[in-house]
Amino acid sequence: MNIIQRVQLETQGIELDQRELSIYCEENGLQPFNEYIPSDNTMKRKIYSTALSILESLSNNPENLRTLKLDDMTVSDFADSILKRIDHLEGKIRKMTIEEEKNQSNNSNIFFLFD
């Protein structure tokens, strides 16, 4: 599985062509056709950031909301669902960033001495 395919898994139901997906990936520091490595937390965080960018773009264009809504959902329900997903991804990305920073500081040879 490559990175674009993993981003598509994260954004199921949102149809973008590969060129658009590639741009979103590159904007978030990913090479779209590289192999996805599930154990690489930095890559995972960047994939979540890419999905977040896609959802934010979608939510900023109300015309897209009308065309992407499901049969049993109103546009406002669909918008609420996207906003909840955005909030969830933001929280997940923040948590992963904090964990990465902790791991980096634990591997550091620097310590601070306070008076």
C-alpha cells in the first residue's frame, strides 16, 4: 500500500483525483507514491494531517457539502459529521506530536540544572 492509498482509506467517501491527493500529500511532507510504513508514527501523523487538510478544504466549500451528502443525511448533519471528524483528527495529531516530542526528549543527552 502506498501513501495515497492510505490517505484514501482515511478519507473514504471523498473522491479526489490522484493529482489533488498528491498535492495534499506533498504539502504535508509526504511522498505520495512511497510505501506506507504502519510502524512509522511520523508518517502516520502526516497522513492524518493530510486527511485533516482535505476535510478542512471540503468544509470551506459549501457547494461540495451539497454534492457529497448522503441520501439519509441532511447537509447540516453532513457538515456536523465533518466538523466532528476534523476535531477528532486535530486531537489525534496533537496527541501524536506530544508523544513524538516526549520520545525525542527521552533519547536526548541534554539535561537542565535549575537553582
